[in-house]
Amino acid sequence: MIAMRYGCVPVARATGGLVDTIGDYSATPDSTGFLFEAAEPAALAQALLRAFQAHESPAEWRKLQQRGMQQDFSWERSARAYLALYRDLVSARQPDFFERNNDK
């Protein structure tokens, strides 16, 4: 994530948090890097080949870098997302068993 902030385009195995932070170049127009599924040298080589091919277009490569640099992985963004989720859950909350039975 830090490298992306400085314009480095990641090539990574699609696992764990990497899938959450890197949008694959072939899968989405707002991509930020290159992902591969299998933990095998051939899969890595294929992802690198896709990266090299994208690098041949300077304008497209620059867009890829800029999308990565614009990502917000801050705790502030995460905190806002958790707060919004919490508010949604509280507003959708159903009366629990004890509240329903105290009305009688």
C-alpha cells in the first residue's frame, strides 16, 4: 500500500488482504495492479507478462499508477466505514426478546 502511494504498480498473488487492496488490471476499469491466483511460477510469469504489456503503453501505465496513488487506506476512512455500518445496524435493530416481553 505504501509503494502504491508512490506510483509502484503491484504484482501479487490474489490472497487475503491483497485481493481487497489491489484491483486486477484485466478485471476492472479502476484497476491498480496485477493479480494471479495459483501459487506457481507460471502464474507469476503470466501476471508479469501482463504488466510488461501494459507498461508498453505509457499513457495507460500512468493511469494505472495514478489510480494506485489515489487509493485511501487510512484509518480515518476505515473508521468512517465502521461508523456507517454501526449506524445502519442500530437503525435497523429489532426490539430484542426482553424489550418485547416487558411491554406486557
